[in-house]
Amino acid sequence: MARSTHTVTNQPPPLADYDVYAADRALVAAVERHLGHLDPRLLDEARAELSGLGRTSGSAQVQEWGVLANEHPPRLRTHDRYGNRIDEVEFHPAWHRLLGKGVSAGLTAAWNRPGGHVRRAAAFLVWTQVEAGNCCPLSMTHAAVPALRADPGLAAEWEPRLTSTVYDRDLRPAARKAGALFGMGMTEKQGGSDVRANTTAATPLAEAGTYELTGHKWFCSAPMSDGFLVLAQAPDGLTCFLVPRVLEDGSRNVFRVQRLKDKLGNRSNASAEVEFDGTWARRVGEEGRGVRTIIEMVAATRLDCVLGSAGLMRQAVAQAVHHCAHREAFGGKLVDKPLMRNVLADLALESEAATTLALRLAAAWDDGGEQERAFLRLAVPAAKYWVTKRCPAVAVEAAECLGGNGYVEESGLPRLVRESPLNSIWEGAGNIQALDVLRALRREPDALNATLTEIGLARGADHRLDGAIKNLLTELADLEGVEARARRVVERLALVLQGSLLVRFAPPEVADAFCASRLGGDWGASFGTLPHTLDLASVVERARPVVP
């Protein structure tokens, strides 16, 4: 009898039908830590809510929706069959299912409930692991709320729609919808990150607070949203405006979608170039204070960049550890091989440090006190700079852990690799974040004091952390010519902050490995170069997702 050539052996089972939240020990610990001091009933509610979303995220069906949404990217329809301009973007049904799940899970509803930002941050980190593209409109809708509060009338009108848990995809007046989504348009061809170079013009209309916009936005995210926050030049300077997609009488606002961007990753999500030509808009905040008005939205979306990168890293590490826990080579499981264990532990450290820092930032948002706001002013751009920079390296190394299998689309790793650079570029690339940190250091001493107070809570617990704090203070003591070394300063700040949090809250083996490598200098230039004397097996086991 001929032997079969098609017996499949030595392949791991799919990482599916599991609770993405409960399988992430670092995330669970952070949620318990930051919500544990609140009403026990609230913590129980959050646990149930997050595990429910975790099971949804881990289901094979929802994972397939993520695949389909990326395999069938959005399509632009500028005109209908009769030649009428419609400027609509068509999405695969999987996109709408994902976006609907995200809205119903409360990913736009953090602002008005106790512990709302921690709960949402954990959910956002979990949901990113399914499909990161749909997190873009969820993020901007969530982040628009504090910007709109610059105008109490607008906030009262729009906030209930934006924080709704109902997804309504139809284009009609927002007043007739149970829920609404928001996009944003700041960037122009001639400006890039220099938003003050915007040339879109805003001409006042007869009705107070209303304007007519003329101009071009080089990047407008989520063009099928119900409203957009944009910047334009009014008579008294750069100003923030709300542009509704559909006007109150049911007619379409002038919102010309010229083309969709053909992006490296994030392919399920539509990013567009749009033209305003007599477009109706309503002013948000005062004329000439557009950056100040919209900066609250930017700060919130920057935190989501940190959360999104932490989620991508977690999924990459989970896939790598899961594969190596089942795959055999050279007489044993890959996960038990000393060199592979070193690589996996190194990746796990990066992931846990990112998650721990991201949830600490969310907790500061919930607190809302003066010191916590000062802490966020420095910590958010530093975290956004560093965590998003680490994401591509983690994703690529995790793909390599799967060998050739990780280079194949079906593994899911190539999608993570393509997605991984996005959060470093969106909402201000690396240099913008570094310069923002320098600006806070120079102008807002309370921000540095609050951050150093947070870091100092771990002082004396680890000599390598203490040494890193001393070196950081030396760097900060000399701000002469600091712009050329801004990235170095911000990197050290972020690492010391992560080290302080891990020393205080992570298991000893995790904190020890992080401090020895990232702060103590006993580390190489690539992953898998941790000191061999550390308890790496425990670090890897903590990162392993347990599938029923």
C-alpha cells in the first residue's frame, strides 16, 4: 500500500476560540490594579464586559471578518449611475460587522462612566488584535468629545450621539440617528505635520458661528463618518470647525472625495483626500485658537496609538509563543530551546511594558486631577514615541519565530507587520512627539515634576532603575542644544517610566529582565540577547495564551 504524502504533522492548532482578554495576564493585572479601588460591582462589571469582548475577539468567525475586511478594501464611488456626484465609500459587510461590534462594546463611550477610560483602553487593546483598521473611526469618535466641549452647545448636541453604543451606517442628518461617528482632517499637501501652514479658507456666513470652507485636505480619515473636525484659516487665524457630512435638511454637504490612499497596511480603513468647495461648517471654540481646541482630540488619539501598538505587539507575541509551544524541532518543543526562549522572553518584555504603560495613562485620564493631567502632558508623547517605535521590531521578530509560516498571509503575521508602522506615523510622527516632549519640558515644569514623581515611586527598589533615573536627570539638567538629542532624551524617559511601573507592579522575573536589559545595558542590538541567567521560562509562560 502506498504511503500517504498528505498527513499534516507538527503544526500548531489555530489560535482561535479563546478569550483574548483573559489570556493576557499583563492586561488583566493592569485592569484589576486600576479599577480595584473603585466599587467592587464596577470591577465585576468590567471583568464580565472585557471577557465578553475577549471571547468575541478570539472567535474564529470574528477573526475571519478581520481577514475579509482586509482582503476586500473600501472602494470609492464618486458618482452614481446617472452622473450625480455622491462621494461615497463602499465597504465589505465584514467591515460593518466589525465596526458595529466595536461601537456596541463601548469603544466610543468612555467619557461619562466611572473607570471608563481604563475599561475602554483594555477593550481597545483587545479589539485591535482582531482588526486594527476599524479602530481608526472608533478612536476619532471617542477623541472628538473633549474637543467639542470647547462649545457647550455643540457638545450637548453631539456628545450623546458619539458616545452611543448604536452603530448607524446610513448617511442622513445626525439628528435622526441613534449614533454617529467622527473623522478628522488637519493635514494638507503643503503643511504635513506643520498644521499652521494650512491654507483651507473659512469665510463667515450670516448665521453666527457658521462658515463656508474652501480648500484641500491631504489626509482625511474615515470619510464616511457623520462629522469631521477640521482646521481652516478664519479671519482671526487658524480655527477648528465641525463639518457635517449631511446637512439638517437632508442634503449632502460639499465633501468631494478625490481619491482613497493606497496604504502599506490599515487596508480595511479608508483614508481620503477631500476637497471643500463652499462646504458648510460650524466653528468649534474661538477663532484663531484651532490648535488649542483640537489638541485635546489629538492627545486622546495619541493614547490610542499607544494602545493600538500595544495590542498589535500582544497579538504578535501571542502568536509566536503559541506556535513555539506546539512546534517541535531538533528533538523538543521550540519553546523549550534556550535560544528561542530568549527571543520569546525578550518579545514578551516589550509587550508587557507597553501594556502596563498604556493602561497607566488611561488611569490618569480617569483620575482627571491636576497632577495626573500634568503627568499626561509629558508621558503621552513620550509613550507615543517609544511604544509605537517598538511595534514594528516586535512584529517582524514574531513573524520570524514562525519561520516560513510567518511569511505566509494565512498566518496573520504579515498583516500585523504591515500595520505595525502606522501608529508611529499617525497623529504626529516620531520627531513631532520628541519636539512635543521638549516643549513641555521647557514650558510646563509641573509636567516634569509629575512624571518624576511617578517614576520616583519605585526608587530604591532596583539598582539598575536607580542608575537609569540618575542618567535621565543628567540628560534633563542640560537642555542646551537638546533638539539634536531629543529622541535620546525621550527614549530614556519612556524606558525609565516603563521600568518604574514594572518594578512596582510586574512579577519579579519580568521586572528583573526588563531592568537588566533595557536599563542595565546587558542587552544586544536585537531580540534574543537577554542575560542567560534570568528566569526566562517564567517570562515566556506569563505571555503564553491559554486556549481551552
